[in-house]
Amino acid sequence: MLMGDTCTRHCRFCAVNHAAPGRQLPPLDSDEPRRVAEAAAELGLKFVVVTSVTRDDLPDGGAAHFAATIEAIQERLPEAGVEVLTPDFRGDEEALKVVLAAQPTVFNHNVETVREVSPTLRPQADHERSLQVLSTARRNSPDIAVKSGFMVGVGETDAQIKRLLTDLAQVGCDIVTIGQYLQPTRQHLPVDRYVPPEQFEQYADWARAAGINQASAGPFVRSSYCAGALAEAARKR
């Protein structure tokens, strides 16, 4: 996870540290991309997933930092795949293009939930903006796999999930991950329902029927679950 341990947003599902209003966060560590690449090399990784906190305090939201990290990994591990899970960069297409120009194997941006629940779950984000980020990635970089993910158990209905999967297919998603929300602490949003394993199989079927090439769905599936295998399967389609 890049760019520190403190996020400028206050999503109700997330246990990452949140910045207090008016707090000034430290500048980015310019050596972090190199150190991430070295760590990946020491671990012998063949597929590297890189994410970050959201840094709305930065002019580009940290896009150049993502790009530098992708390039450092590619230089150090030229055979490894790289997936980036990015914030929405406040909808800044130029910032997004900086990340895409570094040619990650997979570009991932999570919608996190259905349209109807999004204002409650992520009050500083915007569902339509997230869909636009994914659409822009597909339009600008047709050779890069586009991925998104969301949780269930936060107040959505199955009908809303089905509509979301259609929306994700229409904006060009190749891969989707779907997992059960688990409440990190008592201060976070309570779990609305626990979805049975067989229902996750139905969600994956709906995703594929909508036109999404690869769908991974299950109670413990998270955004980086089997990331390398999903990327490889999407590439072969």
C-alpha cells in the first residue's frame, strides 16, 4: 500500500487510518517505488498488486507515484505482472492517463457497492465517477485488463447487484471480484446480511452472463484474491 497509512476519505467500511479535517499529511516518499520493487524482488513475486490510501490532498492524487512504482517493478522484475488498485483521482482523466501510460497488466478501481448504497458507504466518493474511471481506462488503454470489485452485506439487494454487474460490463470490465463485507470494528457500518456460499456462485454466473470475462465471488474473496490467475485467464480470452 503506497503513500502512507492515512487516508483523506472516511469510508464506513474501511479500517485504514483517516485524516482529521484540516490535518496536513506528510509528503510522498520519493524512494518508495524503488523499495516496493526491491521488496517484490526479494519475495520472488511473479505478480504484484499495488494499492494505496486516497490522497485527495495531492494535486494528482498520487498518480505519478503509482506510475513510478509500476515502472520500478517492471525494471526490477521484467517478467512479473503488475496490478494497480487506485483511487478515483477525483475523476481527473489526466491523472488516470499518467497511471495507464506506465502500462500495468491490470488496472483496478473498486466500486465497492451498488449505486443505491454508495452514498452511505463511501460518502466522499461518487458511484458514477467510479464507473467513469473504469470506462476511461477501457477507452484509453484497450490492451490493459480492467477490473473492479464490490462487497455484499452492506444493505444492497440481489436485484441491485445484477444491475451493477450489467453496468460494470457496459463500461468494459474484464474482471470482477465479489466478497462478503465483514465489520472491522463496532464503529464501522454493521453487517446487513451474510450471503450463503451458493449465492456467490449465482453472482459469478450473473457477471459472466453480463459479459464480464472473469468473475471471482465468495465469502472471503477480496480484491487481490487470485489476482495473477484472474489476470492470466482474462488475457487468454
